[in-house]
Amino acid sequence: MSIVWTLVKKELRLVLRDPVALLLLFVLPLLFILVFGLFVGEGFGQKPDNRLRIMFLDLDGGSGLKAGESWSQVVQRDLAETAGIRIEQIERREDAERLIREHKQAALLVFGPNFSERINHCSFLADGLNPFHRDGVYLDKIDVQLWKDEKQPTTAAVIEQVVQVSLLRVILPWMIGRAFERLSDPEFIQLLGDKVNLPVPKQYQFLMRKEKIKLGELLKMASGGNPEEAQVYNKKVGDGVQAALAEQFKKYNLRGKTWASLTKSSEEAREGAEVIQYKDREGTGPLRYGGEHYKYLVPMFVVMFVFFLVLIAGWVFVAERRQGTLRRLQAAPLTRVHILLGKMVPCFALSVGQTLFLLIASRWLFGVRWGPDNWPLAEQLAWLLPVVLCTSLAAMGLALWIASVARSELQVAIYGGLLVLVLAVVGGCVLPREMMPENTQFITLLTPQGWALDAYRELLGGSENYQPNAAILLRSCGVLAALGALSFGLAGWFLRLD
């Protein structure tokens, strides 16, 4: 081992001779992550949702059809059950105003504090509230606002039309159901009795002394002036009117106060029909600290730049062959394993150092977690370090294999550059696996980058409560270590010192 250590010290001295290059090797990947992170949004790394997103702020404090359920919640449920719609609730008014101001949402629905009260007053009756106009519903009459971003008029118009349709589906059945119920009210029967005049048969006109008689008078005559009997007859008239209308329009349930009940359609909830709580995934501050996209960017670029060290290691190896240094080593009591280890250990240390620097900087600058919050730092490091070491081992093994095959710096650039770039694309370091077609995602696991990303994403890509899958971590580390050992063996097999 003393022989290997001598070679390692020699390589380390060569590396430390150029501190500027060493600094750039550490800092440039971090700057790349920073710049890239400033230009991508919260949806980076995720498949774009093909549903229209409608966000709302609920200030409604009333109740609707059911106790404890406001009319705003009824509208939200109707929107959520509409195909192609995704509903998100915003808790704070400040967040809602910011989303419109920063052009992150085309339109935002705001239910006012009197929304339920206004809906309860909507009626076809003279003393009721009429919320309708030619193109839909007067939003101001029912205490609803639709905040719009003037720079996104098309999407805002689509959202407005969807909201109008949902409001119609909620308000119209409620008003029809209330009107139908009023047909049996004493006030309506009294009005009906005063307005309906029935012709008196000629043989009875001399008794009535009139040709027409009001329905109310007939009911009063039938009850014999008994108020209780009069109520019974009035109720029978009301029930009869309701029954006749129900029979006439039997395809509909006029007593129903919801769209599903009115149209006698299924009330089964549509798949995925739920109201999602809005969460700010953009991060805070000029660096967007804690942004959701860094969970994808940091693992991707950490793995990518680890494997780009393949080129540097290959160039150094080939340069020494060209300068005759490797040939002179043949005169020393060294084996191929000694030479390979002497070259690999410094590059391996450089790779591990670069990775740890990026991870520490990402934790400090971008708020990237190393595991769930309930893990102490020692436990986080205990899981993270094996991933770092195994990834660097696979990368450096690949570097030595390429260096053992290449005969010149140009060949290193061609073999290593193309191989590393192709593996980075296929492995998910350029396009996240989640954005690839489902039938091709398995291809990422044909590359060491894919296995490294699996492990890093388990630790770096979860929420504060996500418990990483230990099986995935151990399996990924095992595959990476095996690939590193295999590459090291192939490098020893193909190595030529002359």
C-alpha cells in the first residue's frame, strides 16, 4: 500500500498545482444549478397536467343545503367533478393576490363572506334574488369575484366560462326546487284561490247569483267555514298541483335541489375529483430557497458532473502515456493494480469532494433536504455517504476503462464525451424520468446514472415527512459498486503502459 500511497501523493500534488482549475471544478457545477434553477418553474421534473387549473379563495362563512356545508363548498365539489379541471384552494389572500400580480395564475375565484347567504336568497319569487343575466350569473350579486390577469385573457376567459357553468348547475336546481316546494304553501294556495275563477253551471247560477266563482270560495264552501277543514282542502290542492307537475315533467325530479337530483343523473364522484390545498412550490428569496424544482435539479446535476470527471481522469492518464511516464513505471516494482489504484484514488477523492461540496452548498443555498426532518444529521449522513461513494466509484471505474482503451486525448474526448453525454441523457440527468414516456422509463436503469439518480432522489427529493425506501438505496448502491468493480477489472484487462 505504501507504493500506491506514493503514486497517490504524486497525483494529488499535480492536482493542487492549479488551484484555479480546482476551484472552477467545484464552483462551476454549483453556478450551473443556480442559473438553471432561476429559469425553471415549480412544474419542472413533473409531467405537465393536462387539466385546467382553477384556484380559489374561500371566505364564505355561511351554510347551504346541509348543516356545516357552505354553498361555496358545493360549487367547489361541482368544479372538482368536472372533467379536465383541477381545483386548488388558497388559504391566504396575500398568496392569491401575489399569484395574479406575478402572472402565475390567469384567473382566481374568490367566494365572499356573504356567498351562502346570497344563494339562500336566490328565488324565482318576487321577493327573491335574481342572479341571472343573458350570459350567465351576475357574480357581484352573489358576492363572488373573479380576479383576472390582464396578460392572460384567453385562459382567464376559459376559467370564467367554467365557473359560470358550475354556478348555473348549483343555483338553478336550488331555485327550481324551492319554487316547486312553494306550490303547497298556504300563501300560494291563497293566491291561487284568488286568481282562479271557475264558471258556475247555469242550473246553479240562480243560487250563486254569479256566473263565475273563485277557487278560494269553493274551498271555503267545501270546508263549511271550518278553518281546520279549509287547511286540509288547501293542502290537497297544493299536493295535487305538485303531483300534476311532477307527472307532466316526470323525466325530472322537480323537488331535487342539486343538478344530479333534478336531472336524475348519477351522483357518483368522478375519479380524481378533489380539492387540493395550494402549496407554494416556487421557493422564497432571490435564490428561491426551498423551491420544489431543486429536488430534481440537484440530484440530476450532481450525478451529471460526477460522471463528467471521466474526461479529466482520462486526459490525465493518456497524457502520462504520451509523455512516457507510464513506460518508466514499468521499471519500478509495480503491478497494473498498483498503477490503476494510484490513478484512481486521487480522482475518486476529487469526485467525492466535488459531490459533498455540491450537496452541502445545495442544502445551505437551496434548502435541499438530505432526508426526512425527523432524522438526525448523523443518520442522514449515514445514508447519504454510501450513495456518494458508490456513485463516485462507478464514475471513476468508467474513467479508467475509457483511459485504458483510448490512445490519445482526442480519443478520450470522443469515447468519453459521447458515452458520458449519451448516458446522461438516457439516465435522466437532462430530461427527468417522470417526463419520459412510461414505456421507455425503464431504459434509465440500463445506465449507472439512472441507478445513482434513484438513490439520490430517495434522499434528496422527498418531503419533510417522506421516509426513504431503504431497499432502493441498498439496491442502487450495490449496482453502482458492482459497475465500478467491473469497470476497474476491464481497465486492468485492457491497460497498456506503452
